[in-house]
Amino acid sequence: MEEMKFYTEEEVLDKHIGEKGTAKRDKFEADLHSFLIGEAIKKARESKNLTQEELGNLIGVQRAQISRIESGKNLTFSTIARVFQAMGISAKLEIGNLGKVALW
């Protein structure tokens, strides 16, 4: 019987998406981070028992914009900060060697 080979996540990503530093890998990682931020916003909104429409009203946008934000689209630091601030949630951003920076 052949021995099963295990691969690290990095090896799988390198093989199927591309190595770090390539355009395809950079786009994949940026899209993944945007998705995860959108999910964090959604979970925070749900924990506050807010609908998308209610959150939209708090920051002055339509429900459809909240839907796009939660799906990781149209994300800017300004938008992320406004959303968390409207829900009364503090957030920090970690930037590599620079450390953590408060968004507000």
C-alpha cells in the first residue's frame, strides 16, 4: 500500500493559485481578506440584532450597499470604520511590522 502524502496549505496554494508575489496569488489573498472582513461585519451586525437596512440607515447607505460590504465588495477603510463605529465596536488593524493601528 502506498503511503499517503500530506501537503501544507502553502503547498496547495502555490500549486493551484500560484506562488506568493504572483498577480494571481495576490488577487486571491486580497479577495479572501475582503471576504473575511465582510463576514466579520455581518457577524457583528447580527450580534447587534440589526438588519442590513437598519445598519444602512445608521451609516447613511441603502441596504444593497450593506449587502455588498458584507460580501467583501466596495470595502474601503473609511467604510469599514464607519460601519464598526456605527455599531459601537472598536476595531484595530494590524499592518505587518508596523503593529496594530486603531481605525478610530
